[in-house]
Amino acid sequence: MKKIYIILFVSLIAASCSTTKHIPANDYLYTGMNIKINKNNELKGLTDEALDEVTAALTYPPNNAIFGSGSARWPIPFGLWMYNLTYGHDKGLGGFIKRMTASTPVLLSDVNADVRTKTTTNLLHDYGFMRGSVAKQEVTKGHKCKIFYTVNPGHPFTIDSIAYADFPHEMDSLIKITAKDRLIHKGHIFSITDLGNERDRIVDLMRSKGYYYFNSNYILFDADTLNTSGNIMLRLSPRKDNTGRVYKKWFTGKRDVYIFGENTPTDMKLDSVTFKDITFHSQGKKLIVKPEILYDCFRLMPDKPYSSTREDRTVSRFSRLNVFRSNNLFFTPIPADSTHKRNLLDIRMISTIEQRYATELNFNFVTKSNDQLGPSAVFTLSKRNIFGGGELLSLNLKGSYEWQTTGTQAYKNQDKTLLNSYELGTTLSLSIPRLLLPQESRHERRGTPSTMFSVNLDLLNRAHYFRMFSMGSEVTYKFQPAKYKEYEVSPFSLTYNLLNAKTSTFDSIMNVNPGLKLSLSNKFIPAQKFTYTYDNTADKTKRNHIWWSAQIKSAGNITSFAYKIFGQSFNKQKDIVGNPFAQFLKATGEIRYDMKISNTERLVSRLFGGAIYSYGNATIAPYSEQFYIGGANSLRAFTIRSIGPGRYKPADNSYSYMDQTGDLKLEANTEYRFKLAGNMNGAFFTDAGNIWTIRKDENRPGSQLSISNLPNDLAWDIGVGVRYDLSYLVVRVDAGYALHVPYENNVSGYFNMRKSFKDALGVHIAIGYPF
């Protein structure tokens, strides 16, 4: 057997002596390329997008390329070796080995370098570099060839003047009225991309004002580069219409909605029901959704000009009913005649019913080198259209379990078992796709408003310490006043925290920490919330995206005011059915910035800040409302509730999660995300942050915020991650390494976690991106 291995090894080495053994005589083995861009003062006009396209057009990966690179290769060409070794073996064992291990040589003729050079030159012209050119040089060595490309962008051409000419009068007026929205401007570098975006803007403008048949084919661009060197005179004009309908306004005519079941034959005769001016066709006289609900979703109004904006809103509203799998609009033109004086569009909505029930499962697993690990899962069961109005009833079940794999020696000496904790919870919610308000207006809204009712029950069990129940209910209104803006208002929210079991060990801890005892005591939390969210991440025309959310929560103030009316002092202890209620103001803000570096690289950052201030009825915020930090979506070198507040570090880590909460929180995260291969992505990240108390806490020295100590109070880590992204599911593994912790760690200097690599390392397995 040993001789066989030696023979195979020698055969492999012999076969690998030449990777060009079977290259055709009139061709070469392609070994990669190199791109040189001759930079000049005008190169700044060549945008990152243009550079990406130029590089992509020239790039062709050779054999054993590293992650599809055109120039970087793995040093050992194993695939070519196996190709030579199995050459001529197409069947049997040799053919199997060839198919599994061999790589067909990439030939110079496969690259089509001349075509790539010409294509890239045209790309430069499209981005305003009219005199740009690309040259290539093929350097051969034996039967191998490497291509060297030289890109000469030259001087970029700029727009000298812009004219919109010969448009019909009403169209011309619309173009002039919206001149501030133009995407091309005098003095800008000429760009085909910008021209395309401006053309799309004009098309969207016209189609939103009744010109249904107007499209991008009816806009012509003339660019005169001969008048002045380096400048372009632009002229936009309409193409001649041979159909006789492109430059005419069209109005909404007859409206029909066809509702098909999942297995309904398309040729089946359907029953019809008419509500106002819309006829609904379905299997059976009773509609699956109340006709008045469907009527309100149809935003293309009778006898009104056609609008692409209203067409999109119609489809969007039908989709957000959570009833239909697909919704499609079809238009039939009815030209004006003696019967009707306007050009009409008869409209048919074809909707297919979605399954009534849906399920979703999310799983998360966290492990940390401090001997804490455990899984968590969230299961959601939903039923659509439960009352016939597009409502969505959801039952959410969640659970998590955490245990210690080992214990400290002191802990073991006390004959205590390892710490085990679990959390169980359930939420029942009902979402209604409209605002249930006494005076709700029926004016046109950009998005589909909604009203949500929810009740929840949670159980938190900390082994050897306590068990807490949390019960609550809430009413929330959501509406979207503008394209990127959403408001969320919760006029009613009531939570009750009940500490229904505790141990003598827990009591001993509470006796020396009265603030923690007060935060964990039985308490009502009557509150109101307002949340504002700005989100332009869905806008594909923007290179970079921003997501921003701010929330204000007020608890106990309206209740306290009611007591004040009946003569109760503002600072006197007040109860609800024998239990005190919390009184505080809480504000949080979070902003995320997603910057595109290239088509395969992004830099994503997040900044979070929050504060809670308790007063009046209770000067300590409820435990469930306080801030904590650490974990798979936070500081990834640390577990949840393992940092802070401030420079405080618990003497006994076995219950540190209880008192590592605070009134203030500041956190920043940055990730450099890049593509590895296929659906596999990588990331380098860094996280920093901490929590603090507003008031001085004698039982937690160093926990109060101090501006002078702020830089040293921020825990800091760096790390790497791998993500398998299937678009509908992202499996993430992140490994974070702590560089600095705010507490004393018996290590001098700022980088005070270098003593133990194990203690500084945190590994998290999670579903989804951290932000």
C-alpha cells in the first residue's frame, strides 16, 4: 500500500512539471491580467461606479484564481495538475476523478481581450471620457500568456448647456415646473448613467400625470461635442408617435377585480359582486375580503387621470392586506369617441389568494470563552385575513437557555451547582391594515396605515436567584406620511412585572443593593410611545443609504397627572391596585449608514444612544427598561450584560447579569463587508460602547457617567465574521477579540485584555446581519 501512495505521488509530481502540456499549439495558457490606470488631475471625475465597471469589463479569472480575481492566484495549480494527470480519461474511474478534481485550462482565446478592450473604451465614453482609450499588451512566456491593460481616461467632457425642446405644451410645463428635480446640470461631467436616470425621471413624471403610454423610448438625447472642445451641448426631445396615443392623457374607466384561489382554474366561470363602481369576480358570492376594504385599496380612481404612482399604491395596498400571493394590474385602452369624450383605460386586477397560515423559525446560538453558552429560538405562527378585513393574527413563541460549562473555584467551594437560566415568552398580536380612529380621514396616504393590538406574557428564570413574570398589552398605530418616513404611535401601553419567586441568596444580594431591589420589584408600567423612522434603503438609485430611528417613551406621567387632579402630591408614592407604578422619560436614537465602496464591498456603520430618567413616583427605572450591552448584535467580544455600567465590575460573576444595567447607553459599530465566493461573504468589524448610571450608586462604584473618563469607559473590540447569505436566510458566525475593557484588569496600559487570548475572545453564531 505504501508503494502505491509513492507511485501516485511521483506520478502527480511528474504530471505537474508542466501545466501547459496539453495546450493547443496555436494558443496559450492564460495566467491572469494586470490593470494600470494612468491617473491625472481629471481622474476624480471617474466615479467609483465607473472604476468598478471598467475593472469588471477587463477582469477574466485564470485557473486557480482567488475568489474570482483576475490577477491573484493560489500558488499551487492543483486543478491543472489533475487535468494533465487525467487527460484523455473521460469514462470510468479516471473520468470520475477528472470531473471531480480537474480544471480545464483557461486559454488566451477564451478571454476575448480585443472585445474587452473595445467594451471598456466605450464605457469610458459613456462616463464622459470621450477621448479615453484602453490598450493591451500580451506578454508570452513559453505557452503561457499574461495580459497587461493600460487605461487612459483622458480629459472628461462636461455639460455646457441643456435644452428640453419640442415637447407638447402640457408636458413642457411639467418639465419646467419640476426643474429643481433635474438630475443633469450644466457644468457636470457627462454621464450616460445620469442621462438614463433623468430620462427615467421624466417618464415617471409623465406617467404619474396621465400619460400611460409614455416610456423611455420616446425621449431622444442629442449630444453635440463639436462646438467647444471638452464641452457637450445636450438636447432632449420627444420621438415621433406613430400610434397616436403616447402624447394623450388617459383616464380611469371600468374597474374589475378577479380573485383566484390557489387551485382555481383560470378558465373557471366566476361569480361577481358589485360594490359601488367596482365589480369583484371570485369563486362564490362571498368575497374572501370585505368589498369595502378592497375598494379602499384601489387607488386608481374613476374618471381621474391615470397615475403610475397610484398604480403602485394600488398593488402595494392589495399586497399589504396579507391575503394575496400576487397582484397584477392589466389595462385595456378605450379611445375617445362619440360615446365617451375621454381616452379611457379599463382596469383589471388579477389577485391570487395566499395560504391562510404561515410559520417562521429563527434560531440563535451564542458561545463565550467565559464558560457561558446557550441557544435561543423564536417561532411565529400567523393566520391571514382572520376577520375578512385583511387582518393578520400572529402567535409568537420564544425561548432561550443559557448554562455555565464550568464554574469558578470559589463557586464550587460553596457547593453550588452551575448557573442555568432560561426565558420563555409568548406574544399574541392582531394587525389591521387601517387606522382605527374615531375621526380617521379617508384622504390619500402614501403607505398602508395599520393598527396593532398585542398582549404578551414572559417568564424569566435565573437558577438559584429568582423567577419573574412580565405581562403587558399595547395599541400601536403606524402610518407613512412620506416616501422614506414612518410614524409609530402607541397611545396605550401597560406592563406589569411580578417577581413571584426568589431565593435566600437573591435576598442577601438585594439587601446590600437597594437600587437593584427596587428595579426588580413588582411594578406597573403605564406608558405612551412615539417612534419616528427614516429609511431610504429600498431606493436603488442612491449609492449610499441611511436608516434613522428615534423614540420617546413616557411612563406614569399621565397616571400621575390623574392622581394630581384628585389631590395626590406629585412626589408621594402612588399605586395601581396595590402596586407602585413607574414614572420616567426614555429617549433612544439609532442611525445606520450603508456606504457602497464597490459592487462587492460595503462599509456599514451604526451609532446608538439612549437615556432613561426616573423621577416622581420612583427614582429607579424598572429593570426591563434599563439599558445593557454586549452580545451577538452588540459588542461581539462580550456576552449580553457583561460590560458596565461604567468602570464597575461585579465581584461575583455568577449574578453579574442582574446589576450590569444602566440609565445611559452609547454604542458604535462599523463593519467592512466584502464578498468571498458565491453566497459566502466576509466581514471585518469593530465595536465600542458602554452603559452608565445617571445618579451615583454607592453599591456600584465607577458606574456614574463621567465625561472626563469617557474614552477609557468605552469597551472596544475588533473581529472577523463569515456570513452565508441566501437572501432569504443569512447564517452568521462572528469572532470578536476584546482590546480594551473599562474596569481594572491587572494589566497596565490601554490594551488591557492582552494577558489572556481566551478571555478576550467571543464567538457568536446567529441568524441575520447584526444591523
